[in-house]
Amino acid sequence: VTATDADEGLNGNVKYSYQTASVKASKIIHLDAETGAITLMHNLDFEEGNSYELEVQVRDGGDLSDIAKVV
């Protein structure tokens, strides 16, 4: 996930976090708070679930935020 902020200094820094994530998604998916990179912590098992859904929130240093749904 990628977000940008045109502000300079601390207000231009963005941080990523889960807004919502299913229990199964939070056990297998890692979200890097600094880069927004989403990586798998374990192999996917189609028998355990055929899709994973989470909402990622990005917040800048000025306390503005937005949310993206990832499926």
C-alpha cells in the first residue's frame, strides 16, 4: 500500500496501521508501519480460506488519515 503527503517535515511523514482485519488475516499478513509493505508470514492455504480482507489506515504527522480496503 502506498500513500504520499506533499507536506514537508513531520507533517509529510505517513504511518500505516490496520483499521480492521479479520482474525485469519491478522495471523498471516504483516503490515509494515513505515513502508506500507504487506507480506505473508506463512504460506497461504486455500483450505483455510480463499480470500483475506483488511482495511489499512494511513495517517500523516498532521493527524489527517485515509483508509484503503485490501482483499
